[in-house]
Amino acid sequence: MSAVTLNSVLDVSHLSIQPDGEEYTVGDPVTENFIRIPYEGVAAVRLLDGSRTLGEAQAQLLDGEGIEVDFLDFGETLLELELVRSLDGLLLTSVAQVAAVRQDLGWMRPIGRLLFGKIAVGLYMLIAITSVLLFVFRPELFPQYQDFFVFPTIGMSMLVLFFVTWALLMLHECAHMLAAAASGAPVKLKLSVRWFWVVVEAEMTGLWAKARNTRYVPFFAGMFFDSTVLFLSLFLQFWLPEGGFWFRLCQMTALITLSQFLSQLMIFLRTDLYFVIITATNAANLSGDAKLYLKKTFLRSSEALCAWQTLQPREQRQATWFGVFYGLAFLVVILLIGLYMAPATWLALTQAVDEVRSEVSSPLVFWDGMLVLLLTVVQFALWVAGVWARYLRKPNARTAGM
């Protein structure tokens, strides 16, 4: 790559620019690289359209707006972040990629607009409120960990649980895809992990190229679908014969969906709710700032204290209350593990081992227990794949400032 000088001509006219509070989110919607910069940086970006040199742009910005920017350093930074389309006429981004700034979203866009328009969003909110009221006035509907098991045999129950859980997870992520498509942002699905939970995530980095108000619905979309599933699973219990397969399937679905809602409160895992919060607060590094607050407060880290003192007062206030939410999020983890995950896992594994070791002549009992152990191995394999995808695989594109 050629060395950058003040005589170099850079073209970054393909970058999107969105105001976010006192700063701006600037980036490439195709590679999904984004950075946060102040207005001075945005003014510089707007001049780098391939029609003038860095020196000419620097002089024009100084004469026109009285803003002094080191264009040489700024240009080198943009090159390092792979945000430059061309340098001195040399195309750095493939023609195909430039032409694909807006992915063909095909059938997803009209369906997304139908499912996540204003009327639909209002219905989702009404459904969510109704579900809460059902729990308040009919507390017997509140799920118990035993609801994970729809059959007397543990293996078949775990098999149904495995497929229903992944079906609901995919439904949740499809909601994100459709809502993002409605706003014109492409979404990719990827396998990942959140602590010891294996998840499929909708990568919605492209939403940072959209206006702030258009991001909320795509971030909430998964929870909108979850609230609908929860309501239906509770409502159907009034009409189905108690104790039957479909009744117990509804109970299990309600438990899975409720667990998904509670997991959204684990904001330290960068859940959908976390992205809603950073969008509302215009805080690009809220999680990192909150960790600084916790380290300097509880670990008495001098390094964290020095970093904390460099934050703006507004950032410190936001990090303080977000740090409190971190504590509440850990309580949610304890609640999920203590009331649901741990007792259900213990029951499933102990009963599976008993079935495998059983002297009952029927082979069905043995294979029912083996099914649980095999599903445990599959789940662990998915967890390993998620760890590899999240932490070990080299990313295709770097995302800066997000």
C-alpha cells in the first residue's frame, strides 16, 4: 500500500454517518466497520470524497469552519481501519463489494415491515402486558423446573426439550433478521456462546449505519416474538386437557421462553437489552466503562482508577448506574441456575445414569438414558463450536468503536 502524504487523494464517500448524542457513528455498511468520532472528524470525512488531496481538504476545513485537523494522521487511521474506498485512484474495495452496499434483502423486507410496523409493535407490547397480568392473577401458570420434562421417560423429554429450545432460539433470531431487513440492514447468523449457554446470534452491526430511532425495533424484535410465544403457551393451557402431552408441551415452552426473557437481563453478556440501553444512552463503551467502575470500586485497581479519571462526567454517571445493573444481572444468573438449570440438569443426568445402569430387561429404558447422555455430548460439542466461533476464529472484518 502506498505511503500516505498530504498530496494523497482519499475517497471515503461510501461511509455512512449517523449522529449519536454528542458524537457520530461513521462506518462502512458492507464490511460493518464502525467508529465513533466527534463533529470535527465528520467534517473531515465529508471532504474526503476523492476530489481533493489531504492537504487541500485540511486547508479548506481550516478556512471554511476554523477547524484544525491533522489530515495526514486521520487518513492513516482510516486506512488502518479499512474504511478507505480508494487511495490515489487505486481501488481498495472490490467493485462487487462497493456495489453491494445494500444487500438484496428480497422477500424479508416486506415481511419484516408487515410484522414490525407500528401496529404490530403495539400488539406485541399489549401481548407482553397480558402475559404479565396472567402471571399476577393466575400464579399457578408460573413455570417450575419440572416443566422441562414432558414425558415420564427422561430421554424423550430431553429430546423434545433440545429441539423446542433450538426452534425457539431460531425464531427469536429470525425476528431480528426480519426487523433489521425492514430497516434495510442485512443480518448474519452465527453460532456463539454466552458463558456456558450456546446461542445463535443475529449479527446486527449494520444497524449502526441507521438512524438511532430505527434501531430499537430490530433490537427488541426477538423479545417481541418471545412475548407472543409466551402468551400463546399460557393461553392454550386454559383450553387443553391438563396433564396431556400438548398441555405439558405448552408448560415447557412457557418455561423456555421465560428463561429467555430473564437471560436478557444479563446485560454483561451484551444481550439485546444491552444494545437497547447503549442506543438510548449514546454510550459506545458502556460495558467497558462499567467494568472500570467495578474494578476501581471493589478491586481498588489503580490502573482502573487512572482510566476512570479520563472519562467524561456523563460517562462516569452512566457507568455508575450501569455497574449497579451488573450486580442485578448476576442475581438473575443465580436465579436461573438455582431455580431452573441446576435442579433440572441434576434430575436429568441422575435419572439417565440410573436408566443406563438399570437391570430392567427392556432395552428402551437403557436407550432412553443413553439419549440424555448423547444429547449432553451434542450440547457440549455445540458449546465448543460456539467458543471457537466467538473467541478463536479470525474475524472477516474488524469493528472499531463498537
